[in-house]
Amino acid sequence: MTDTTVAGTRAAARLDRLPGSRWHRRLTLTVGIGAFFDLYEIFLGGVLAAVLAEQWHLGHTAKSWVIAAGFLGMFVGANVLSVLADRLGRRRMFLVNLGAYSLFSLLSAFAPDLGSLLVLRFLAGLGLGAELVLVDTYLAEFLPRAVRGRYVAYAYTFGFVGVPVAALLGARLVAAHQVLGLAGWRWLLIAGALGAVFIQLMRSRLPESPRWLTVQGRDAEAERIVGDIEERVARETGGTLPSVPETDSVPERRVPLGEMFRGDLRRRTLMWWVFQVLQTVGYYGFGSLAPVVLTAKGYTVTDSLLYAALGFSGYPIGAALSIPLIDRIERRTLIIASALGIAACGLAFGFAAAPWAIVAFGFLLTVCSNVFSNAFHVYQTEIFPTGLRSSAIGIAYSLSRLTSVVLPFVALSVLTDIGAVGVFTGSAVLMVLLCLDVALFGPRATGRSLERI
């Protein structure tokens, strides 16, 4: 074993044995709150499609493109920026992705026509494409294994608290028609851009991942960062840190991208590709299509946005509910149970006609969705090695975004021809297939070190 691999294994063991501290919680908040913008964009696509269909007299295909444009950008961004994060560093890509999103989201707010809006939404999505990949990768490489699942769940809870707030804000802005001379929907784009700038300023002092640095052979930098973290944690916890255990974990190394398709990693890669395609329909389909589905049920745009906003309140509650569960229940089991909940609640939402039933089943669906989401976001960081963690997650994640591009065209056609019941029946069938995929091919991960997994 070389000096570099010894240093890398020891740095990982030093990070893993630390107790959870205020430093870890601040890091989790600073990184995790960026997750808000991913779901905000999903919510925004459905709002823009519903509002602009009236204001710009959009047809079926144009509405589909309003939803799909951002996802197409996310597909490209997830592939490019996640691979660059394995080559150039996690921190550097953090500073690129939300900066690009903020710029193009702000420009989108002043788009004069549909063509300009679609191009700018694509570019904004490109910047945002790797956000969740970077959140997952970065936190997994810093957090001690004993609290890794729980703290990542905290991160997404912070991020998703803003979603129902944004949805309610969106309903009010759209109802107001104009604020300070600008249409209400344009203010939603401005709010996203300004919020992203604020998060970028919070992130500007983040350290680079020591695990990534050791894979790159930059042991001195990794040593300095780990030593600084240990000093901070010792000061905050007021006690002696646990001793560094001897480890027999396989040391991390730089891994060629092609390694994803060799040996045991090939099975994990293919399993996760299938998972990402299927989960898109159940998880993202509701967030992006709910306002359009409700207008198809006969509700006004304003009422549809209000009911969707009330349903979206389940996102932070589901994320919070996952916190006590995620380190106690094996990840695979939690993913499967919550996916079945999504399927059942989605079917009930499709059949619902009364406003109380629409809100109730929408709420339950989003609760299940974020137990599911938090479990799989932790799980995906654990099944790939540091040398290609960001690339492997990002490429698989990009398939979910590509599916999201196709989804509105298929789902809106089914909605027109069969109705909401047809849309959510198809979604339920795909979620059952997802459960089989994870049960048959997913490895065990809960409570194990990243290097051992």
C-alpha cells in the first residue's frame, strides 16, 4: 500500500470516528439548503406551464416544453458538472453551478417570448443539474458514518421547508397578476435567482473534501483540513476525541470512469440507472405536473396552485419524518416501503375529486416522497467509491432528468386521453418495478463506512 493510500484511508477513518458537532450541523445547513432550488425548479415548471397557457395562449406541445426545458438543461448539467467535480473538486463545482443558475434564472424573468424563455430555462437548468449530486457527495465525504444518514436527512429537510412556502408565494403572486409593473410569474424567477446568490455567499468558505484530495494525491491539504476539523470538533464538544481505529477498509484511489462498468460496480451502476429512470415518474412527476393535473380536473389556475401548495407541505414533513428512521432501518427497506406509499397515494390522488381529498392525498404522497428521497440520496453516495462517486451518481441522476424531459409529453397526452387516473396508475406500476430493482440488486449500506461498502 502506498503512502498516499495509507494517508487516504487514515483521513477517512479520522473523519468517520468524530462525534456529530455544531461544525457538522453548520456544514449540513450550508450545503443542504441548496437542495431547495432543485425542487423549486420542479414546482416552477408546472406553475409556468399553467400560467403561460392562459397568458401566452400555449398549446399542448408548448406547455410540455415549458416544463421540459429546465429538465433538459439539468440532464446536460448533471453529466458535465458531476464528472468535473471528480476531476476538479467538489468545492469548485459548488461555486459554478448555483452561480450559473442564478444568472440565467434572473435573465429568464425578463424573457420577452416563449423561445427566449425556453433557452434561458435550459441554461438555468444546466447550472442546477449537479446541485443534488454535489450536496449528496460532499456531505457523505465529510459526515461521520454514525450520523451520515440522519444529517443528510436534516439537510434535505432544511431545503424542502422552502417548497410549500414558495408554492404559496407563487399562488399569491400569480393571483396578483402584476407586482411593481412585472407579471407575478416573473417574480418567481427573480426570487429563485436572488436566493441562489445568497446561498453561494454562504458556501464561499467551504473546505474541499479531504477524501477527494487524498484520491488526487494532495495529502498535505487533506491533512490540514482534517486537523482543522478535529480541532473545531474537540473545542465544540469539550472532550477528548475518540482514538482513530485501525482499519482494514480498501483504500480509495483515483478510478477511471470505465470502472463503473466492471466487476461488482457494473451491477450497481445498472441497478441505479434503472432506479433513476423509474423514480422520476413517481417523485418528480407529481411536483412538476400537479398544477396541470388539477386544471385538467376543472379547477382554476389559482385554486390549482393553492391545492398544490397545501399538498407540497408534506415535503418538509416527510423529510423530517425520515430523520429518526434513516439510520435505524436498512436503506433498501426504507426506499421500498416509501416507494409503495408513493404508488398508493398517487392512485388515490388520481381518483380524488373533492378538494379535501386532493389536498389530503397530495399531502400524504409528498410525505412518502421525501422519506423515499432522503433514503435514496444517502444510499447513492454509499454504493460508489470516492474516485468516481460524483460521476457515477451524476450520470445516473442525469437519466432521471432526461426522463423528466420526456415525462410531460407522455403524461400530458395520457392526461388528455385517459385522465388523471391513467397518469397515476402508470406511475404506480413503475414504482413497483423500482422496488423489485432495489430488492434484487441493491447492496446493504446502513451503518457501514464508505470505504468498506
